[in-house]
Amino acid sequence: MDKILEAVVMSSYPNNVKQGLVRRVIEASKQPMDSEQCWSMLELCTKLYLVGDTKYKREIGKEVLEVYGHYHPEEFEEFFNVRFLLSLLQEGYGPLGKRSHYVLDYIQLGLQFVLESPSANSIFSLLRIEVLRKVCERPGPKQCAKISKLLSQHPQCIPTGKHQVLFCQQLIRCIGQFQCVSEGEEDIMEFLEHVNKVSGLLQRIWRTQTSAILPSLKELFTIISSTEEQEAPSNALASVVQFVPLELMDGVIRNLTNDDSISDVQMMMAIGRMIDWVSWPLGKNIDKWIIALLKGLAAVKKFSILIEVTLSKIEKVFSKLLYPIVREGALSVLQYMLLSFQHSHEAFHLLLPHIPRLVASLKKEDSNSATSSLEQLAELIHCMFFRFSGFPDLYEPVLEAIKALPIPNEDRIKHLLGQNAWTSQKNELACFYPRLASKSETGKIGLINLGNTCYMNSIIQSLFMASDFRHSVLNLTEGNSQPLMTKLQWLFAFLEHSQRPAISPESFLSASWPPWFTPGAQQDCSEYLKYLLDRLHEEEKTGKRIYQKLKESSLMSQAVEHHYLNKTLIEKMFGGKMMTKIRCLKCLNVSSREEAFTDLSLAFPPPDRHIHGPGSASVLPVEEIGPQFIEPPENLNQVMGSPWVRRKPHVSGDHPAQPVPVETLGFQEAGEPSDPLSRDAVGAESTKDPILASGEQASAPKDSRSVPDLINYFLSPERLTAENKYHCEKCASLQDAEKVAELTEGPHYLILTLLRFSFDPRTMKRKKILDNVSIPVVLKLPVLVSSEENEDVWRHRKGRGGPGSSFVSVVYDLCSVVVHSGISSESGHYYCYSRECTDAVPHGQLRDGTPKPASDKQLDFEIQWYLFNDTRVSFSSFESVSNVTSFFPKDTAYVLFYRQRPGTQSCPLHEAAAEAGHLHGEPSLNKDLMEAISKDNILYLQEQEKEARNRAAYISALPKSPLWWRDFDRDKDDDSSSGGCSPAAGGGGSGSFHGLVF
């Protein structure tokens, strides 16, 4: 009969025909038959059920098995024996690599027919051991659900005694690793069903064996408090907590918060992950457990943990109010977090940008849940307004959003604030945040990351290290005409004189925040820099002038002095000019337009453009001498082959000029003949520099790019043809033309932005160019000057190419490099390398009426580099700057700051700008600013003394714990992955339930 059934199932007959034949086989199976025939049928049906390649075959196998279980119980019991089940559980069924996934289903199916048999106890004993072994192997949610279903239907198979406790703990371990691999709705619902079955089994065990609850909770806490996990535990663990009896809550929380073996880092990790559980849609009482633990921490004065967790998680909790399925629990947690965080407005202010949008969304939803939540939220906001007054501009949009909602009376507000405060003793809440052990050994001060604000921190530190600009800002007198410049002055003054390891730039951030930036999201630091400089420039330009004029050199002519005084500080420090010329290729008429710039945005040449080929001397070969230099052209043919010479003929009315390719300052080998063109065109010295003797010379990789490559590409002629033809006014028609940009005034500080982010139309996202770009420490820039300026230049210094030439080479020294780490402009992390390039001589010492320039060696080797990474500041080197992309491919130079070397500009304007800030010696700060810094320094010292006393006893009680406050120094967006650096990020990865509700 087994052969007949197998032939029918394997045949190609239609299913309805097969079904009829199978019916006949099943009816025949109900009749008495010999043992051998029964075994053959049982083996065939087992095979169909376990390894059948279609659902139909498995159903046939199941149906026949049930028939034999009912009608041939003795043969079935003999077949379904302990040895066979042990083999199934330990070795599986089917060929290697294709073991059946239905073993547990098969055992559950067969158990119902052997419950009363003599072998039942042996089978139960076996299964109690095997299910424990199975969960120790960390099966996925589907297999765990099958185990749970089996044990729920047959509780005789649940491990007993100590094994039962171990089983619960290991099952919780499994839940902690559950991952929902798909975002499809059906898959998510199936995942939820699996989790509910597993947590339901725990509930069943705890009801009958309450002694297993506390060991299970201890294991749960061990998982969520672990700092060593590569991946955060799944939010599915929330399903476990909901079944813990609430009457155990007080004792559990008291034991946790008073357990000296639990470090503060572990506790912070645990409460942070518990707060992530508000995302779990099916959990009950989760909010009660979170709030209870927060209150428990306040009771034992763990304020540093509470502050850190609140600031990092409150926006995430707030975002969950958008989703009705988790809204009630999220609102409860949010209320406690805000009402208890009374020592600072920081937590509440994190939510201000989000409140109007949430209120609008809840009003639009128009449900009972939304209406109730709006009223509670409005009450909460009014409590915060009451507690943190004095921010009318910030609160105005929020007040407008909730103006139609009920306003609680003052007694209600005071009641809510009074019953939720962490402590009634305000002096217990000295400034715990941020926790930094001590000021950096560099003497420099870091900036606190306020939630993905590393883009701003790196720009501020780069501007601060631009010493001429810093001195000018600090020398400004106090006034209300330039509020943003005044805020920058205060920030610079605190960076210069504060005793704190790091200060918060929160005030400056809110004042300089571009209105289109998304709060809490990573932003483009170059975009921020442009906006900041433009704001500062316009603020002064529109009548809010600087009160104290910079002191000019007596050497300045009246015309230059007038030109200087009519410029804003931003123009003086960062402003340059560029001439764009377009030559019609038909009539050869040239039109030109001069425009100002504060930075040069450098695009990358197309991949097919050869940057090191013959006849392309405007892009020079890279060579390293000492830190990194690029030699000038070696022969006349190389320069004559440049597009500058070949494609830029003499224009009538202009003085013929030998164009100067961009290069980095190099030195010729001793004994090598000095090339006349190199000397005249770029002014490289022919004598051997002593640095060369100590530096090895090595060529850059053939395919590498350099900053001069990108500048030369920027300055190279562009052909306007086809759809991009130029409308020539002289020809009165569209004509082929050639367009070229020429620098006519080099800025004092040259800012270069490498355009690494481009829009990919295929993915509809901005992608990043990860090419390594070699950065010269010294850069020579070709500047085209007028004949009058050229004569002035020749009088002040050795002109490049003599009085007859219209081009001069202006030398720049690298002073800052802002690095972006990541693969997208919307994510990643910014940090910067900086050094303070200043004149080598003491301020005010002049030689022959001109500032004495520093030697190349002093500029390039003796000036200390620093690495600014939010709160952390450390010593660094140019070697680190040069090699960062080699070691970390996602870390690429993005914005560069160069300072013009004294004595190399085409007019003394910028020399005066550099000197003006120094002639008075150290900047003298206004009285209010000095007092503010002095008071803050005293306050900080008092905080340090108090904390040292409080911590001494605390640390001695935890001799085996790590110095936990060091871990608090990690900034909110300091993530090694290329993903987003949101402070609200965390918990569960793709397998967490965030994808469903966030």
C-alpha cells in the first residue's frame, strides 16, 4: 500500500484525481493490517511530512499519520519511540544541508497518540532535556515559537527544577537575538505572532513556578545592560516584561538600584534600551517599568545617568506620539522625563522644533486618542514654560501651535513639577553633564556635541584657529548692532579663557542655525560655513558696523586705507575676487565680469580626464618632500603645453601675461640648473632647502589627485559649444566660445571646498566621492593683478616674473582641514585638524618696514597640529592629516583653510589685516565678557571640588568597576558606522520593531 500511495503522490495527475486515490488509500488504512505494512506506511508518511517539497505532500503525510495513530496505536507507539525521536532532534531528518524544519511540528503531531502509552514518560523526559538543549543553540523566532507551541500543548515536556530556571533564562537570551528580517506587513505580523508565543510560554511557566521570575529578570537585565554586545538586543524583550507581576516591581527596582556590582555604565545602557521598548506595539506595563527604574535611579541620586539618558532618548520617545498603537505608553514616559528634568531647559528645548509638527499631525488625526494626547501634551508644555521662562522667541511657535488647547492653572503646574522632581535639593544637581575627566593636555577646549552638531563644531574650531580672524573678533567692542558677531565673540572668548574641558555652543547654534536645516539631523559643514560667513558679512554691511576700527599699518596709502575700511571683517579675512572671461571664438571679442568670493568650490575632474599626462602642465606631478610638496614644472615645453598657454591667446587691450599654474612650493636639488621659466613663472627658489636633506622624496600614486589638480581644473578654460553656446553681443548670435576664470585678488584666508557630494539620479540620493586627495602644506596660487597693483607689488616684494608680468604667485600655508567621515552628506561625522599659522616674529616687530616672514621650516614643521573632535582635543601632526584617508577610506578632507604667507599678496591690504589684530598685543575683552568668564571658571572649580568629594567614596565602593565617566565623553554622533549619527539612534537594528512604528 505504501508503494501505491507514493506512486499516487509523485504522479502528475491533477490534484483532484490524486485526492480521490489518496482517499481510497486512507480508507484502506483504517482496516487491520500487519505490522510490517504499518511501518512501511509510517516511514513513507514521515518522509512526506518532513521533507515533502510541497504543502500538498506534507498535508497528505500528516493526514495518513493521524489515521495510523488512531487505528494502529500499537504499531504507531512502537514506531514513535525514544530512540527515533532522539535521532530526529539531534541529527535531523533528510539529506545534509537540507535538514527538515518540521521536526518539532512532527513530534507535536505524534505526541497526542502516545500520551497514555508506557513509553510516554521516557519521551517526556527526553523532550525536557532536548528542548533545553535546543534553546541553548539560540534558534530563531520561528523555531522558538514551535518549541513554545509544543510545550504549551504538552506542559509535561517543560524542564523542571533548576533546568526550568535555566530554560527560562536561555529562552530570554533567544528573544534578545530575535530579528525581523523583512519589512513586509505579513512578515512583521508573523514575527509578532512568534514573539507572543514565546513570551506566552514564559508567562505560563511563571504562573505555576513564581520562583523562576527573579532569575529570569536577572538574566534579562544582564542582556540589556551588556556593554560588550556587537548588536543591540532586540526590542522583542519588551514582551517579556509585560508578564512580570506589578507587585514585584518595587522590590526588583530597589534591588537593581542598590546593587553595587552593577556599574553606572551598565545601568545607563539598561535604562536606555528599556526606553527603546516604547517602540514595541504589543507590550503592556512597559512604561510603568521604565518610569519605576527612572524614579529608582533618582532615589539613589544617579543624576548623571538620568541626565545622559534623558538627553539622548527624549526626542525618540517624543517621536512615538505620532503612532496611536504606542502613544499611551510613550506619553507616560515623556511626561516623567520632562517633568523630572528640572535643572536645565536642555531636554525641553530639544523638543521645541518638533512640537508644532506633532500638534498639527494630532489635530489632523482627529481621534479620541489624539485629542486626549493633545490635552496632556499642552499641559506638559505649559509646565515647561513655567519652569523655564525667558525664551520668548523660542517658545512663540510652540505657543502658537497649542493656543487653542486648555491651559492648566498655576496650582496644577506646581503640583506636577513638585511630585516629579528628582530631588528637592537643587544643589544636588550640580553640572554633571557633560562628564569630562579633565581639560585636554593641549590646553585647547572642546565643544559639546548638541546632537549631530559636529558639522558646526568643526567649523567653529577652524575659524577659532584662524588667529588673525580670532584676534579681530575678540577686539570688537560690545554692541547690539551685530548680535551674531557678538555671540561669536563670546564663544571665542570662552574657547580662549575657559577652564572647562569643553563648552556648549548651544547659544551660537540657535543664532546661526540655517532655517532650512532639519533639527537633529546631520548637515553639510560647508553649507553651514557659507551661511555663517554670509550672515556675519550682511550683518555688518547693513549698518551694524564694527565699533573699534582695526589699526592699519602706516605704510598703507590713503586709497588702500579707504579700500580697507570700507570692507567688512569677513571680506578682509576671507574675501577674494575672481574675473570670469568669455572669448567668442568667431570674433575673438572678450567679455569679463569680476565677482567676490569667500570660498572656492572645487569639482573633481571627470574620471577619463588624465591629470598627469604630457601637455597638461597646469596639473602638476605630486612629490613629497618633508610633509608634502609639489615641484614646479621642469621644462619650458611642459608649461607651453598647458591649456593656459595653448588656449588663452593675447587679448587686445590687455597686457600679455605668462600664466602661472597652481602648485605647491617646492625646492630644486642642489646642482640642478635653475630653470628660467620656473623661476619667472612661479618664483621657486633655486637654492636647496635644508628640509630636503632630511625628507625622502616619493611620488604620489599615479591615479591620485591633489588640491592643485582640482584648482587647475577649476581655472582651466571651458569650451562653450552645442547646447551651451555663448550669446556674443558683438556677433548678436549664439557662438562657440571659451570661458576661463582668473583670480584677481587672493583672500587672506583661502577656503577650499572639495565637492565630494553629488546627486545620483538613479538612486535619487546624494552620493559621496571617496577619492583620496593629497593636500599640500604650502600652496602657490596664481593671481592676476592690474598694472597699478603690479607696480605696487614689485615695490613691496620680489614680484613673480618682474614688473612686466600681470600674474603673481601668492603663497598659502595650510592651517585647517575639516574631515568628513561617512558615505553620505546626510550622515557620518565631522572633525578637523588645525594649526595656528602666525608670523614667526613677535607682534609688532618689523624689518625694513615690512613684517618678517617665518621661514618655510618654521611654518611647515614647527607649528603644532591639533585634532578637534567635538569634546576631545588632542595633539596631531601633518602626517596624520595626509594619511587619514589611507587608513580610513570613509574619512576624507572636505573643507580646507589656507592662510596667505606674509609678504606674498598683490597689495598690503591683507598684511594690514593680519597685523591689525596683533598690534595691540593680546585682545582686551569687554567688562561683561570678562566677568562672565571669571564667574563660570569659579563655578567650574566649585563643581570640580564638590564632585571630587562626592566621587571619592563612590569610587572606593566600586573597586572593580571601570572609570565609568570616561564613557560619557563619547559624543552623540560619534559612530563608527556610516549611518546616521542621531542621538536618538539605537536599539535592535533591522530586527527591532522600530521599522514598524518609527
